Amino acid sequence: MSDELPNYVQDNYSKAVKIDLGTWLLANPLPALCEPKFDGIRVFLFKSGDKLVLSSKHGGVYTPKGSPTVFSRVPEFLHAPHKMILDGEYVARESKGLFLFDVLQVDNRDLRAKTLTERKKVLKEILKGTGLEVPYTLAKTTDSIIAVRNEMVEKGREGIVVKNPLSKYGQRNSWLKLKRFDTVDVFVMKTVETQEMKRTGIARSWSVGVYDDNGQVVELGDVGSMVERVDPRQVKKGSVIEVRFQELTKDKKLRAPFIVRIRHDKTPDECLYSQFG
């Protein structure tokens, strides 16, 4: 059964889009639920009786026996049902480690058709006393949403995820990412040979791209600048990297691209042109 869990996560996890806030609000009227965006691994927590399993969308399966460090930060669930599936993020460098923000199933009840507000009530009861529930703010104006995003950025978060409180789990375009910078996840198409590469043997420039709605590659140009913590030796063909940029030009090239980090938690097929809204 554990071998099937990553596929279940991949097939069922609710996705957040990255589009203009004004455009998002046309389909998702205020108020909006705002949560901090965590920089970790998306996971589902599965519980059956006394057994707990964490599974990521990229094939990782973690059990208390096999991953004691992960589960050392997961307290006892005193109010939890016999069976449940919770949605969240695992952040290794955080003291809490696990952050949970939604619930898909309780015992034999599928809660995905319930509104987010209803699911949050169930989740709060389940997580009472654990400290694992992700805090959120209900914003009634656009300015309030931006203020929450700015507050989270000041606290060192990437930004926020804005959610329609009346949405079903997995409802299309009901979750929105608002990050601190304009960034995009792209995959490396090929290494660009430079004079420095000929001299040192280490690549410093790469051609990158994303997939459009038809599965065709959209070439976004070359990127060769990066933050110091990025090791260029780890950037290879097929790598997914997060790139900060000023704008997307009319010929679909990234202006002033800058590598922020390597996304070991993502695969090329997740790098979509729809990120540009």
C-alpha cells in the first residue's frame, strides 16, 4: 500500500496557481483566506489506527521507524479519528518540521467536496494541542491581502497562499501563490558552452524552458547568474531551478534572469508556462 501513496498524492493534491491577484479575484470574490507559504516538501499525512505515514508527491514515503528524525517533531494525535488524510508541508530546517493546512478524508468520509471553511473546522479539532495547524488570516480587502503578504515576507517567508474559503478541495484556480519576487520554476534544456567553462570545466550558463498547455517546450533563453549558495556543478540537463526575473519579453524570453535555488523537490513536467498567468 505504501508504494501507492506517492501516486495518490500526485493525483490528488490541490495546486496553487501563480497569476495576477486582480485576475484571481474575478473568480474568487473576497473575503480571502491567507496562509504563509512554506519552503518545503508537499506531503500528505496518512493515519490508519496507530500507524502514521508521510508521503510526498515525488515518491518519498516516511514512517516513524524509517524516518525517526521526521516523526520526532510529530506529537501524539489525541483528537484524531481512526483514519485520516491531511495535507501539508514538511520543512526540514524548521523546529516544528511539519505544517498541516487541509484535510481530505476522515474515517470513511471524503471531505473534498466540503468548503475550505468547513474543512478548516474539522482540521482544527483534529490538530487541537499539536501546534501543527498552519495559521491563517481572513482578508476582506485587496490591501489586506497585500499587507499579509508583506508581513510574511518580513518574517522571512516566501510569501503567502491565498485561498477561496468557499472552494472545494482541488477546485481549479481557487488557491493563489503570492511570492516576494517574480520567480518561475524552469528546467535546464542544455548547458551553454562558455569560455569560463572551457577554462574551468564547470558550466556557468544554461538554456532553460517550460512546457505549454500542449506539452510543447517554450524556450525562455539562457541564465548564468545565481546566488552564492547555488552550486553550479549541481545544475545539469533536466534540473529544475527557480529563477527570479524582471519581466517576460514579447518574444518569451526572461529579462535579467537570476538563479535563486535548485528545486530538488520538483520535476521538469511541473514547469508550466501557466506560471506566467
